Amino acid sequence: METIKDTGKYSVKSSGAKFPTCSYLNSLGLFLLILLWSYALFIKLADLALFQRQMHQQPFSSAVILVLIYVVPILEASTVILLILNQRKPGLLISLLLLFGFTIYVILALSHFFPKIPCSCGGMISKMSWKTHFWFDIFFMVINANCLFVELKKKGGRRAQY
């Protein structure tokens, strides 16, 4: 039977092979979330007029659309800034809120809840089918939830040991 020794940075099997611990996977998850929201924000700001036109095609009231045009980029920027500045809990909560909202929208699109649902996503994400978009969102929600779980398990400013 192999034994595993946790050295803090690596979990070491008795055979001597090293495997990254939870902290490395959490760092990768945070990096992917920063990349996701940076990309989404950049695409919106790079062609703000296109983003606004796409938003006005959404099946929502004009008042809701006007709010979303400002709130979504602000929340995306806030998420990136908070995650970069090591304010992870609020950054991850905002990120999860955004992902949850986008996933609900995708579920409504997949269920044909609205007669017409344009995708206002930009760049590569706009090329995805609704089903692919759903799994993309779920993938990032799982990453986000895992990172948030790790952050909530911190004790006394130190990461929880697994």
C-alpha cells in the first residue's frame, strides 16, 4: 500500500513521484477565471457599439437592457480587479453570480423560452452553440465553486490543508 505525505507544496507518493496539491489547482482555476472575465470585458470594450446593439436585440425591456449594458462590464471588470488584488472571496462571488445569470439565460435559450434569443457574447464565445455554451458555463461554474470552497476553508489566513 502506498503512503502519501503532504509536504505543503507537493503530495509525495512513497514512490517519490510528485503531484501538485490543491493550491496549484486553485491557482490554475483563479487564472482561468481572470482570463475568462478579462477576455469577455476586452471584447465588449473593443467594440462597445456592437455590444450595445446586441444588447438592444435581447428579449428584455429597454430599462433592463440599459442597466445590463453598464452593469455587466462593471461586474466583469470588478471581478478581474478583485481576483488580481487578492480579494478572492468577493471576486469569486461576483464571478459565480455572473456565471449563474449567463447559465440561466442559456437554459432559457435551449428551452426556447423566448421566440428569438440572440447571443450577445463576443469573440470566440459567440461561435459556440447554445449547448456548447451551456457546458462552457458549467465548466467555469465548477471551477469557480471549487475556488470559492477553497477560499472559504482558509483558516487564520492560511490555506486549508487537504
